Amino acid sequence: MSTIIEIKDLTKKYGKRTAVNHLNLNVNAGEIFGFVGPNGAGKTTTMRILATLLRANSGEAVIAGHSVKKSPRGVRGAIGYMPDAFGIYHDMRVWEYLDFFGACYQLRETERKRLVNDLLELVDMTPRRDDMVDKLSRGLQQRLGLARTLIHDPQVLILDEPASGLDPRARVEIRELLVELARMGKTVFFSTHILADVAEICTRVGIIEGGQIVALGTLDELQRGLAAQRAVHIVVLDQAAAAQEFLSALPGVSGVETPAEQTPQTRTRLEVKFTGDDTALSAMLTGLAARHVPVVHFSEDSQNLEDIFMQLTKSSLE
Ligand SMILES: Nc1ncnc2c1ncn2[C@@H]1O[C@H](COP(=O)(O)OP(=O)(O)O)[C@@H](O)[C@H]1O
Ligand SMILES: [Mg+2]
């Protein structure tokens, strides 16, 4: 696995406000990396620095071997950047839009014709080739924007909130497109403020908050590692007191509660808060069984992604 985006100690201030704060992050070639954070976290600022549209105050970023500081042209050749806003293009048809950007990259006319057809095919917009760009739905504009980033066949795609403002169907289409691009060998680095929405397609997720990475890993790692405190629900037919006593004494268990509303009356529901791995979790159940506690239900409350996200980024709400 080779690093294709390397962000080192990057800092960007707007006046007194620090938007990106000594940010460090590596993305490997071939990844679909989700850059996730609430509004104002510093995602757009970071991406604009990577796209060489904005200069950092300090630190460095290297993409496909090119420094954003020393070799911005090299960076631009290696990346396709899609900003968060599409921009306004009056009086332009879909094919003309792509053809125009192809001309900007100095592709010859015959070459452009083939490329425009291929790109429209890729984003499934061939039947829309003669539509006016400014009349397209946001979903189609995003797909066209994606096609545009591919004109010069870059290795790395930097996409700022490609799925935002889209209806559920259009979001699914964008997700599928990102997966397709990764299959074509592109590295996809994209931002979002909705973790659950996109996490399933990501090889890894980096959560940014206050201009810094606060969590990094695969979805699984985030769910396991960050859900430091786990909630386990146990229902026993009998011997609730013995179960409670045994559970309370286990390492990692910080509380055992029997909620007031118990249904049905013949069973007792126990809520265990504990910190530990899956081995410890399974030992909890075998321990109860060894003590002949009649367990009829044993489950872990899985924290959903939004819970994790809220937990990690709660400082922004304070
Ligand atoms: N041009 C600007 N001038 C001043 N402050 C800005 C500017 N752009 C962004 N900011 C501030 O920098 C912080 C990060 O913004 P941004 O990078 O847009 O975050 P995100 O894309 O994660 O929402 C926010 O506090 C925002 O208000
Ligand atoms: Mg943004």
C-alpha cells in the first residue's frame, strides 16, 4: 500500500480563526477515503489547499509525489477536484460543458469528442447530452461535475461533499459512481457531513473536528474502538440478584441496572455498561451460564454511526 496523499502538520488560519489546525493524514492509493466532519470542521479548507487553490500558513501536502507548495502544476495534473458548489454555466449544453473543459486541457477536437462520449457513458448521462447545464437537477449536476474531474484522467479525485443536497436515489447513484471510479484505479478522497450516508463504501474514514483529525480507521475500527463503553442487554428468568452480583464484579463493568419497567414480570432485564473486547463479552455470557443463571436473551446495543459521530464531534456543540 503506497501513500498517495500525504498531509503533514497543515495549518490554515483566516485572520484569527484557525480552520485547519496542524492536520496530519495519509491516504493510500486506491482508497475511497471519507473525510467526515460537521459544518465548519475544516473539510473544504483542507481540500482547497490540496487542490492548490488556497495556500496553507504552514505544513505541507504531497499528492502523487508533488508538493502543493513546490509543484502546484504537478499536483493539478494528478488530481481532479470537484468543489462543493457547481458554479453557474448559462447557455451551455451538457456535452459542450465537458468539451469546453477538455479544450482547457488542450485536448484535440477528435480526442475530445471520444472523451465526452466516454465520460457521459460513465456517468450515465448519454441521453442528457443536449440538456442545458443550468437546468439539470442537482443530482445530474453532481454527476456532470464528476465527469468533468475525469477529463485529464487524474490518479486522485478530491470531491467536496459530492452527495450533499441530493435526494436518496441520487445519493445512491453517486455512491455507486465513486465505487466504480475506485474500480478504475482512482483514489477517491471525498468529504461529507453525513457519516452514515457514505461510510459503507469507504475503505477508511477520517473524522475531522476543529481542523484536526479526531478519529481514523475503517468503519469497523471506528465502531469497535470508539464505542469504548458498550451496552449489553441481558434477560434472565430467575436469579437476577446473583447475576447482578456476578456481573458487577467483572473487570470492565461500570454498572448493572435493572430498569424499572420490566416486561413480562416473570423475567428480569439487566443493562450492563462495560468496557472490553469481544472475548470479555463472551466471557460474560459463559460466566453466567457456569453459575446456572437462566439467560434467555443476551445482546449488545450496537451504537449507530450517528451516535459515534455525535460522540466524537460533540465539542462543536459546546
Ligand atoms: N474565506 C473564509 N474566511 C474566513 N473564515 C472562513 C473562510 N472559509 C472558511 N472559514 C472558516 O473556517 C472554518 C472551516 O471552514 P470550512 O473549511 O469551510 O469547513 P467545512 O468544509 O468542514 O464546513 C469555519 O469556521 C469557517 O467559518
Ligand atoms: Mg465545506
